[in-house]
Amino acid sequence: MTEKSYKILVVDDEAGMRQLLESAFRDRGFSVSTASNGDAAIELIQTQSFDIVITDLRMPGRDGLGVLRAARQFSPDTSVIIVTAYGSIETAVEAMRLGAHDFIAKPFKLAEIELKVDKILKSKPEEEPSFSPSPVSRRIIGESSHTKQVLRMIEKIGPSKSSVLITGPSGTGKELVARAIHECSPRRTKPFIALNCAALAPGVLESELFGHERGAFTGASARRIGRFERAHMGTLFLDEVGEIDPAIQTKLLRVLQEGEFERVGGSEPIRVDVRVVAATNRDLKEAIAEGRFREDFFYRLNVFSIKLEPLRKRPDDIPALVEHFLKKFSSETGKRIVGVSDDVMSFFMRYPWPGNVRELENILERAAVLAEGDIITMQEIPPDMAFVQEPPEEEPGQPPETASLIERTDELESQMIYAALERFRWNKTKAAEHLGLKRTTLQYKIQKYGLE
């Protein structure tokens, strides 16, 4: 939070929902008022000013649309989010036409509504965003709800001494998250030591972890200090922990439990204070079932867990990542590259990214070298990138009863975007700002839904 305390009004006839939202936003430093029905909410709106109103749609007395109308009448600068378990396209469009900032259907994840609130506050003039991560967390780039959740998790678990297990596909930034955890902790001034466990044979790995005494094996001509000793009072990052031999897992378990070990070839216990952060792209529970990974070691590592989703599941991160990498490569190449074309962004948003963020970074590095102008075009994109087959277009109108949740959500989003474009006379910059989207993201969605 910034020095300003934002004011939120939560309106819901369900006490549990009011308490959940009130507690969540109070914990983040907001000033929160609540109302159990529309009439009570309207009285508060008439006498107080709020930055945001989060209101249920169906309530006794005046409903959420009545609260919205009152907010528009008495406090035009107040942003309103409509929440309902009875979502329909017609209601969503009506709410947008009446001036609602957003519309979310129950059940929803708390992080989803927090993200919507953050986007509203970012768009307010002369205001700072309500969520201000630490400097280290700013290295993790993205605007998706998933990335925001990861950032909040890092902030929460950073001060702890407990072990953390980071899972996710290769190229999703597991080491970046591990470093962020370290730098958000009291150990930030102490060593951060990283070791790729998959790259070493068992005997070499044991020596790397615990060190060895002189003469412990052929070629051990001097004592060697291992990674645990080097990481004393700091953090040890064990990458690809799923590849560790079960015999070494047993020794690691002892370090986690007792805080001590012996060097290879030694007998003197060495005590250390090290926080272990581990990462893997393997399914460790499957490895446990197959006898390749110790269950007790897994639970020692998995005190806290962070799961990183593949890039294809968080496309809202792509525009911010593109901007970040282009700034980086513009500096490295001495070129002034300001962005990518709409065609490139649309392609990026549809591409499945099997190599995740690492692949995106490599593609943009190549494109920056080849670029002749200040905009990356499809000419700079490798021609051998897989063609993405888009799903067939649906007939316009109400989705059928058999439509999936994704299909229904897409239809709702399409209608809301169309309503915003109509409201601002197809000014895409204003419509994107109203919807809380980047202009490039809006352009992609316009093409996706065939709205022009």
C-alpha cells in the first residue's frame, strides 16, 4: 500500500462473503466499509466517498444495479465491480452500459478480485497502485492473476526459515522466484548458492553438497568446502531436486532435520544454518509412488510450495514480458526498439510457448538483432515456429446450454469488450483503459472475437 488509504465499500447479503472481502482488503491496508443490502449501501454512498464499490447483484431491496446507479449519480469517480452467482451476458452488458468498471461471477478466487481492484487503482490519475511489491519482486514480470499470486506468496514466505518447493515446467523462472524469496528474507545479505542437481553424477553431487576431506577418494588432494557450508546463514537453491539419488536424499533429510552433516570422508559433524529452496519440473508424488523419491524428504522440502504455470496458461503476462525484454535487448544492441506489431502480439498471444518464458526471451533477442526498424514485425519471427490452429468461430448470440465454462466466459468477455468499444465510439485506447487492459491485449481480443 501507498501512504494513501483507499476506501472500499463491500455490499453483499451473505455475511461470509462480506467478512472474506473485508478481511482480505483490510489486511492490505484499505479502509473497508460493508453493507448487507442495496438500501444500506446507497445511504453510505450518499454520505461518504469511496474509491471502489464491490457489490453483489441480487440482494433484498434494491439490487446491485441500483447500487451502481446511485454510485454514478452521487459519486461519478467511484469505480463499481458487480459480483454475482447469476451471471448472464445481458446483465453484464447492462452493467457495463450503466458504467460498471467490471463484472465477475461467483465462485471466484480472491486473487481475481484483488487483481481487478489493483487495475482500477492503477488507472486512477495521480494515484499509485495499491499493490507495491518489493524491489526484488519487481524482477518477476507479469500482469496475470497467477503472477500476482506468486508475488504475494513470495512476500509472505520470504521472512520464514522454512523450506520451499517450487514446481513448474522448464523455462518458467523457478530460479528467479528462489532468488526473490532469498532477497525478501532476513538472509538477503548472506550468500545465495545455487546448484543444478541434474547436471552431476551422484558421487560428484555429494561432494558438491557436503564437501570432502583430503584423501576421501582418488584425486581428493585437499579439503573442499561444500555448498552447504558456503551457504551458511543464507539460502541454498537445489534446482532439479527430483533428479537426486535416493541415497543422497537421506543425507539431505538429515541436514533439514538436524542442521548438521559430515564432509565426504570425514567424521566430524558440521552444523549449518541454511534455508533450502528446491525446484523441479517433475511430478514428485509420482516419483514417490515409483520409489525414486523419499516421501519424508518431500514433506521436509514442501513446507511451502509455489507452482509456476506454463506461459500458455497466463497469456496476460506476455505484453509486459515483451516490453521488458525489448528494453533489455534495445540496450544491449544499441537499437531503439519500441514494441512489436499487432500481428506479432496476436501471434504471441496464440502461440503455445513450449519453452515458456525462456523461449519468448530467445525469440525477442533474435528479433532485436534482425530488426531494421523500431517495431518487431513477423519478418523477424522464426518461420519454423509452429502454426497455431485457432478454434472455429461460434455463431453469434447466446452460447448453448452445453457450452463449456471457457466458451461461456469468452462469450461474456466478447460482449463486454463490444459494449466498451461502443461506449467510447471505438476509441481503443479509452476502451482498453476502461476495461483495465493494455491496448495491445485489447487489439488481440478484438481480433480473437472477430469484433471488427
